[in-house]
Amino acid sequence: MKKQGGLLVLVILFVGMAILLVIQDTTPKTPTVPPTLPPSDVAESIRLFPGIEVGDVRWLEIVDTRYDSPLRVEREDAQWVITLPDGNTQNDANIAENYISSIIELQWTSRLSNIEDYSVYGLVTEQSTIQVNFETQDGQQHKLLLGDMTDDGSAFYARVDDQSVVYLLAAPTNDISSPGLATRIFPTITPEQVMAVRLTDPQENISMTIVQQDDGTWGLADTPQTLDQDIMLALIRAAIEMRYRRSIPLDETETLSTYGLDEERVLMVVTLLLNDGSGHNIAIGDITPMRDAFYALVDEQEEVYLIDRAPDPVSFLLHYFEEYKINAR
């Protein structure tokens, strides 16, 4: 069971870390699958945005291309304003500066050159990817695309300012006490392994089930009509890619109602069915007082997970499910 840590800042990307890995160029030959991180050696990582400091940034925006609303950090009248994906705002300079530093201090450990197809790495805006945009005080704008993870799970692919190279950024560890990219609840599950996803509202006793059909496409179990496959895949990915930064152990003095996870208050239950016959359940409860995470219970474990809202897969699922429920009532 993981120990409870202090409230960590929500950041969808990992901060720069001192990682001793080789810095070298690798030239792939139109790979059918992305190559893995090159072998380790003794070297220092290099910052993606050298020379840029927190005070140099005017605004920063974190966008998940699957969701409508970004997270934005902006300086207004000498104060930092954080606009969360749900439209709520915060005025906390420490949190704002942590968001910014987590981006500008990112470090790469390897890079790939002579790229012919960026989609191989999940690095085209048409794909489900995370994009960060920011502007400095002197008007310079920068863009970071975060793509797929390497096959061995050791790094993420990234592209900066439409440069011709692909950078490799070391993936987060399970040490949630240190800053970094929030950890996936189901780190090894891919969309190809998912046979069905069911969203259930226990209060209204309404369910929506997304199933993989015989032809490999996705659809709703109760309708024969063809649905937008990009939306269906986005829903699948939202269900399996929930991330948490910390978890709270349950003890005898606490009840699930503390977190809105009792039967009378659960917002939604997400059920996964995988192609090996296994399954998972994620119960979604209240939003945290800071409105930066949802409380969740996973497979009835003795701990409550705080699911990140930057990006915000839970709100994406809730929004789509609400539209479905309106038609189902």
C-alpha cells in the first residue's frame, strides 16, 4: 500500500530529472513500431528549453487533444491565474510556478533524427496527444508535443517547436513522492486489449457499454448505428489512461462517504473488460476541495486514488455519459 504524501501539484508532464543516460542521435529506417530508448551510458540530460526560466514565461497552456478545455496558467496584473479545465480559477503563485517549471525544466536523454513519419511516435496533432504551448515575456512562442511511450516503457517521445528530431524523455517511476508525470493506474493496458468499457450511473441505474464489434470497430451495445470511431477510441483511452499522483490509505476511522465513494454518492463506475478475460472497476467519487483531482476506488483496494484533472479523462467520460443518459431517460 502506498503511503500518503503531501498534496502535490497537478502537472501532466514530468519535471526535469537528473538521469544518467546516453545522449546520442539514432537514425531509424521507417520503423513499423517505434524504437526503444538507446542503451544507457554516463552522461547528463539536456533541457528542452535551455535558458528559459519561470519569470520569463507570460502564459502556458496544457491541452489534451481529446478534450475541449485546456489548463491555462497566465500572468494577469502581476498575479498568476490558473484556469482549470472545468473553467474554475485559482490564484496560487506557487502552484502556477510549479506548472511552469515542470515544463521549462524538462530534459531529454536521447533523440532520433531523419524522421520520415511522426505518426509512428504519436506526434501528429491529429492523434490523441498532449500539447503544451507557452509564450515568453519577449513574445517568443514554443510548442511541445508529447507522444507515445516506447515499447519498453522507459521513455516518452516528444517534439519541440516543429523541430525535425524526436526527443526521448524518461518515463516516470512509481515514486509518487517526487514531482513528475502522474502515474497511470493501469500502466500496461492498451486499447487493443480492451473488449468493452461500461459506464454506470448507480444512482439512476443507467449504463452505457462500448464494445469491440466483429469487424474491429467500436460501437454502443444497444445501438446498431455506426459511431464516430475517433470519439469511441478517445473514450476507451480515457478509461484506461487515468493517472494519479498519490493515494490515501483507508483506515478504520474513515468511511468511503468521506470521499463520495459510498453507494449513495458515486458519480460513475467505469468497468473494463479485457481480451484475456480479466476486468477492472473504477468508482468515481467527489472532486477534491482544490478541484484538481477526483477521488476514486479501484478494484475495491484499501486506498483511495486521486485522479489527475490535467488532462481530465474523468470529466470527458462524465460529459459524454451525461449526453447518453439524457437520451436514455
